[in-house]
Amino acid sequence: MNPADYLSSVKSLLLNSPLIIRYQIIREYEGLQKSYIRARLTLTDDSLLEFSEYVEEGSEDEVKITDYSFQWMNKEGDQIRRWDNTPHYPKLKNFPHHIHVKEDDVISGKPIDIFGVLDEIGKTLKA
């Protein structure tokens, strides 16, 4: 899979995920070596998810997500959770991957993509 194929799979997810009732692609760039997407989603509980992913060609027919941010908010716009890899918490395990679980509470995270984030949100919404 190259970055353009990955971007196509993300667009397919946006169209077909039962969690998403509306989406808007804000910006995108599609290339064989690098791609980017930024989008806003409205989910089934009226919460919002804004995300961006920069994707580059990796090794062995894989892609590497080099920069990401996923911000999940309630319908009033208050943050529920944010996943990102901005390198500003160097003491956390798995640096730079981290999760903002509250405004001032940050925990270690793992590399994640839009597929994983929607899986996590789906588990929360079903609970």
C-alpha cells in the first residue's frame, strides 16, 4: 500500500463507517510518496472528531504515519480525548505518542491512525 492507497482507504472509511453521520474533508494532498488529509466528522451521538494525518511511503509496501492529531469533542466543542504525536511530553513512555484524557491530564499513547481511533470511540459509545 502506498500513501495514495491509504488515503483512498480513509475516504472509504469516512463513507462507510456506521459511526459517522457526516464528514467534511478540509484539506487533502494525494501522492504516491506522501499524502495528507484533514477532516471533520460528526458521529452518531452528535460528538465531533477533527483529525489530520501525514502519511509517507514506508518499507515493504507499508505506509508510515509521520504526524497525526485526532481531537474528539462533545457537541458543545469540549474536548473528550485527543490523540497526537506532537513531541512535547518527552518523559512519557512511548514518546512522542500521547493521549490528552482531560485538559490537563496526559497519558502515554501508542501509534494510532483513524481506523484505530474510530475503534476506540466505538467501544466507548457502545459502553
